[in-house]
Amino acid sequence: MSIVTNEELIAVTGGLRQGAAQARWVKRQLGFDPPIKVDGHPLLTWEQVNAPQREQRKSSINWTKAA
């Protein structure tokens, strides 16, 4: 498992330099909340970056009829 460096993270996120902005990008683009390193930047592996995006499942419960 190879860890993405801060310089690589800037390139992956399209030039974002602040850790909070990078974490928001990861949440929106990759679909998960990354752990944050001591320096404030997200901790990612290349496997997470290159993995297909997780599909968000729609609830199968019809709440209008459940009550």
C-alpha cells in the first residue's frame, strides 16, 4: 500500500493546497471521509485514489407506506 504524499495530493486534487479543501474534494469525488494526518492533510493510499467510486445505495424502504 503506497501512501499519497502531500505533493501528489495537490496534483490529484487539481491544485488544492489546504488540507480541509483536499478532504472536501475526497468526500465529493471519491465518496468517503478520509482520515486526517497530524499536518492537516488527508491520508490516502493510491489504491483508494484508483478504486472505482462507491455507489450510493438508495433506501429500499418506501417510507410513505411504512407507517
